[in-house]
Amino acid sequence: MRDVLHDLALPSFLRYADCWGYAVHAEDLAVDGVGADRAAQHAKWEKIRLLRQALASFPLVVWLDADVLLLRADEDIAGHLHPSHFQALALEHVPAEHRTNPNTGVWVMRSRPKAFQFLDAVEAAGPQPGPWADQGAVLAALGWNRGDEQYRWARPGRGSRFLTSTSWLPSGWNQPYVTGRVEEDLYNGSVSSYTDRPLVQNPHALHFMGMTPRARHRHMTSVADHHRVRSSERSA
């Protein structure tokens, strides 16, 4: 993930932060795996530690995965966090897997006791079986029904006390990248799982989830280059 973070994702984060006055902290992890192997799951779990650390220093934190590109800076994402809520996430809708679940690739948190209590609940749930060590634990802490081990049929469950204090981001703030996917590009899921997903035409954040490192870098580069050309044409 280091190459895509520094070459592609981070420049888009810095441009966005400059527009809205955010400080940016990017961390290179000592361990970084591929797909859903043990090292990758460990790296994903570090998200919880880093969020806790950031919330101790800032009143509001926006987490962005390293495989996310920010394409628009015309609104502050914090505006989608309800004043009385402690976090905001986008819902991922996957018709091919009959699945609806929060996705933690873009995550807004407000520093208040309930945020730390929620992270405590995530850590208490522990790394979950299947492809999502961290996200699975977030689902557990929210009282979500995870479906089977691969999260097929994941859906709202009975809910925990944290669910009612969670806001939902517009889907364009964590939109899956679906263009040009082929099976050999993927480590998790299948091309069919990216068909018929609800998409907006001009998303704020594009998420290149579930791709091999080489494919992710190739596709992110293509989108970033195209976005730069379009931005140059608009400003000319």
C-alpha cells in the first residue's frame, strides 16, 4: 500500500485538507500484507489504534484508507455528521451478495466519550474471521447481522447502543471503483460482486477495494491522471 498511498492517495488527501483546514497524518506501517493474509489483517487492525490516537489529539478525525482517491473538494465531509452523533460511515450495497453493511474505508469520528467506548467495543469483539479483521469487528460492535463468514446476506441486525449515534454518509463519499475489473485483478470477491452496485456520477471519494497491489496501482493511476486532465481543462 505504500506506493499507492504516497504516489496517488496522499496527494488527493492533501489537496482536500488544504481546502477545509484539516491536518494530515499518514503512517507507514512496519507490516503490510496482501489481500486477506495475516500481515494484511494485522495492518487493517492498526486502523483502530491510529483512530484512538488521533481522537486523543483532535476534536474531529476523518479516516481514509490508502486505496481511496478524493476527487472533489466542494464540501466538508464533517457536514454529514449529525451534531449529536459520534461517527459517520457509508453503507456498502452489494446486490450480488445480498449484502448491506458499513464500510470503514472512509470514517468520520468526533472525539467524545462514546467514540472511545465504541473503539473499546470494537477491540473487545476482536479480529473477525473472514476477509475483514477490523470492519467485521465494527459490524459486531454496531450489532449488525454479518450473514455468513464471507458476509453474504449481511444486513442490519438488532443494533447496539452505538448504532443510534451513527450517521450515514452519502454513497458518493465511499464509492467502490467498478470500471474495468477482471478476475485476475481481485484478491477478494469476484467481478460479479461489483455489478449493479448503486453509483453516483461524480463521487467525492473513489475506493479501489479488493484489488491486487499491481492492479490497484494501475487503476488508481489511470483515474488520477484522468482527473488531473479534467481539472486542468476546467481551470483553463
